[in-house]
Amino acid sequence: MKKEKIIIFDTTLRDGEQSPGARLNIKEKVEIARQLAKLKVDAIEAGFPISSEGDFQAVNQIAKTVKGPVIAGLARILKKDIDRCWEAVRPAKRPRIHTFVGTSPLHRDYILRKSAKAVLKMAVEAVKIARGYTEDVEFSAMDATRTELDYLCEILEKTIEAGATTLNIPDTVGYALPEEFGELIKNICEKVPNIGKAVISVHCHNDLGLSTANSLSAVIHGARQVECTINGLGERAGNVSLEETVMILKTRKDFFRKYTTQINTKEIHKTSHLVSHLTGVPIQPNKAIVGENAFAHSSGIHQDGILKQRKTFEIMTPASIGLKESKMVLTSRSGRHALSHRLEELGYKLKAKELARAYKEFEKLADKKKEIFDEDLEAIVQDDISAIPETFHLEYIHTSSGSQTVPTATIRMKKEGKIVEDAACGDGPVDAAYKTIDRITGVKGKLLDYSLRAVTGGKDALGEVTVKIKEGKEVFIGRGTSTDIIEASAKAYLNAINKLVRKRRTKG
Ligand code: KIV
Ligand code: ZN
């Protein structure tokens, strides 16, 4: 069966950039456009050239430098907008002018203050001006879903006559329901006599969370272009997200067997992260396809299922969106199977008895912490932490530091039953504490790694420090927790030193 191509028109740089807080500079816009070209979108709406000098420059730069997709600019149905838009997009190999007007009674009466007849005349004129510049002209009937059907069909017919090659049907306020929107597209196909001369496009906003369902319902009923954004960015609740639209068509090809897109889905993850990073708009963790948790498994039953057969709890592979692997989040709900799997990935092959002990330790720790990280597992495997006889025990620590003082630490420790006290200076309070510990213990391991994490939330968060020290070929991991991060740091270092000392003794 010959598949019909669904044109993916990306408006991240225009509608997406209208999101509060998502401002991008020209360089960033060009970087995103380049990535969109790698993703193989069919068209990039690069901006709204008349809206500002910066927008003009960005569209113009993208038109000059980004190869592959059609480069479109937005313009109201005003000659000055269309002229400016053309100036910006004309260097592109395939430039498009996208002109729009609000067609619903609300827009005509309150925003434009013009009659339906006058709006229609202006729209037709605008399309003709745009066609004077390029053969690729898109016309959008803004707020189409709240426009009288007969009037909408009339304006579509007349703008096709005037030369529009793509007709966009926006659900500007995200009001439509999937059945209704599909029906609207079907009606347009039946009632607009020359509709065969143009591509029907849809542009759905997500105010009621229905933008994806609406766009796909439109596809089923005849739309062949979907306007979307990366991560669903856009005005208010955003636009339909590119990754959802494309991955639904791919994953449910049993249902959408007639359709295809040219998107290189392996670039989805990278594109999504680039857009989030440059706009500063975070991706919600449970966002479909690209959220941090979209390929993460936390429950023991799910983890066990995934390890036995991925398809039990995954309908897409992480690789299909360019992600290396699914994530197993180790928590108190994780089972032995997930633990041993992760340990094996870290290079530890445990015997049944060792695994049973490690799992007990894991359960104890998981009761205290939300998530168990790789360093925690390494510490569990390396030693039964709770059973380490403490050669050195921290009794007291005092540090002083500041911009005008030399950081110093005073530490009191119990060393095999005896109290010892010392002090040292360092580059900072942690360094001073570590130097003091070295003086008291007489042990100096090479510090390989130091990491600090908040174990609990809020102002009184418990800080957890993990350190790795090395003596010869051996690495010792130490951990310490406290509401005071200097104390947590000292405890972690001392914990590693106690392990090192014990190892020396067992070696004899
Ligand atoms: O939402 C909308 O109607 C738009 C148009 C400019 C296409 O963004
Ligand atoms: Zn929009």
C-alpha cells in the first residue's frame, strides 16, 4: 500500500517561542533550526518577521543557512507584514509565506472590528500579494473551530482561488473535541469544491489536553500537514507536541497504516533536550515520549517484567527516540532481580549468598532514601557498612571559614578508645577537615571523587556525601550524612579511611 505522507510543520521557533519565559536569541534560534533539520521536519516556521528586528534577523539567518526544510515566516493579512516576511524568507531554497487572520465572529467583531465580507476580501488580497512573491503560500483561518462553517468554507475556497497552497485550520483556543474536529475536516473536504488543490493543515492548541487527539482525528479525516512544536511549547497550554504526534503514527502503525512521516525519530530526544536547555523551559518528568520518566521503571513488578521481556511494560524502545537505554530507578519497591541486574551492569557478579546480604542492606537503605544511586550500591557491595569496626570515630568538628579568614578545622576523634584532637588549615572548610583527619589518622588516601546530594527536601535537608579514596590499586567508598554538609563530608572521609585501615589489617 502506498503510504500518504503527513507533513510535519514545526512552529517551535514561532508559536513555541511565544510561551512565557521561552525567549531565544538569534544564535539559539539558528541552533534549534539546524537540529530541526537533522530531525527532518518538512517545514520550519522560523518566526514572525514584522514583529521585531530580532525576529526578522532570526528568520533571515535561518533562511540563509539552514538547508533541507521549507522555511516559513508568519504575516498578518497586511501588505507590510507580507513584504517584510518575504524579505526575511526569500534566501531560503524553499521559502513559504504564512498569512493569517481571525475568522470567527469573536475575532471579527472584537479584534478586527470588520465585517465577514471585509475580512474575506482582505484575506484574498493578502494571498494574492504573497503569491506574487512565492508559489508556496499558507493561509490560516485563526479560530477556525469557532467560525461559522459556511463562512469558513467560503474563505477557504476563495483563498485557494487566490493561490493559497496550504490551508491551515487552527483550533486556536484548544476548544475542539476529537470527533468534532475530525468532522470539521471532513466537512471542509466535502464542501470546499477546490480543496483538492491545497494541502489541509491543522494547528491544535492544548488548552483541554486534546491537541494530539484532535490533530490525529484530523489526519484520519483528510488533514495532511500537522503544525506542532517540540515539547508541546506554545501559547498558554502549548501546541500539539511533535514527538507525540510522530511517535503515535509510528508506534500505532497498525492503526495508522496509511500514513507515514519523514521524521528521523532517533533525533527526538536530543532535539527535545536542546529546546528545553535553550528556552529554559523544563520538561515535565512524566511528559510522554521525552520526559525523564518516560522510559523509567520503578515498581518491582515492572522492573522484573522489563528484564524478562521489554515489551511487557514498554511500547516503544528508548533507542527509537535516540535514548541509550531505559532507566531502572532503584527504590524500596525494587526487587532482587533489578538489584542484581544493576550490580552486574556495574561489574559486580555476586553469588546467591552475597546477593542476599546485599539485598538486605539495600532494603535498609531504601527505607531511608527515596532513590538508591550507583555509589550507594558500590558501597553496599564493597562492604557491610554497618559492620565496619570503627578504628576512628568522629566526636566533634568545628570549622571556621569566610572571605577574610584562613579556613581551619578542629577535630576531636576517638582513636581505639583514646581521645585525640588536632587542627589544620586548608583551601576551604572541607579541605581543612580532611587535612586534620589525615593528621590524626596518619592515613592519606588519594581523594578520587567527592559528591554531595540532598537526601531530603527543605531547609533542613539531610546532606549526603560520598567520597572515593585510593590506596595502591584499591578504591574505598565512604558515605556520611548530616544536616551540616561539613560534618557529612568529614564522616564520609572517615568512613572510607576506616575501610582502608581495616583492609590493611586483614592483609596483615
Ligand atoms: O493558534 C493560531 O491560530 C495561530 C495562527 C497564527 C496559525 O498560531
Ligand atoms: Zn497557535
